Amino acid sequence: MARIKFGGLIREARGSLGDFIFSSWKGSAYVRRKARWTRPATPAQAIRRIRFSGLVRHWQVMGDAERAQWNARAKRRRMSGYNLFIGEMMRKGGE
């Protein structure tokens, strides 16, 4: 991945140009190649996708108090509560 420093006429770049994606994350600009994605159709992968989508739905309807607990735990790890929740629940194999 390349890092970009802007100055002069160009201050920011976002979006795609050919096979390259321009974006920023936490204030750092970067460019990367567009991913060539394949969708394996294995039974195990299908189960993981179903589990993942169920966890996303669970997060979306989760109460504010429970979401605040996940966010507080995640803050110590410098990540979002959403990412911590999805990661832990996927590893546990539950919803």
C-alpha cells in the first residue's frame, strides 16, 4: 500500500481511477489496487456468511446500553465496538 502526501493543487483524492482506489483512514491518505474478489461457494463459507449477516442484524437492533458496553471495551483496544462484537461473536460461533 502506498501513502500519499498532498500539497499544492491537490489536497485530497477519493474514489477509483482505473485499477486504483484512493481513500483515507484516520487522517492518512492511501492508494491501493482494486481487489479481485471471488466468492467461494463452499458450505463452510456459506455458513460463515449467514452467521456474519445475523450478527450485523443483531448489532443494528442492539440496545444503546449494550452497544455502549461494547464500545467501552473496544476503546481500550483502539477499535470500534462493532468490530469487537463481530470478531468475538464470529470466533465464538454464536449470534
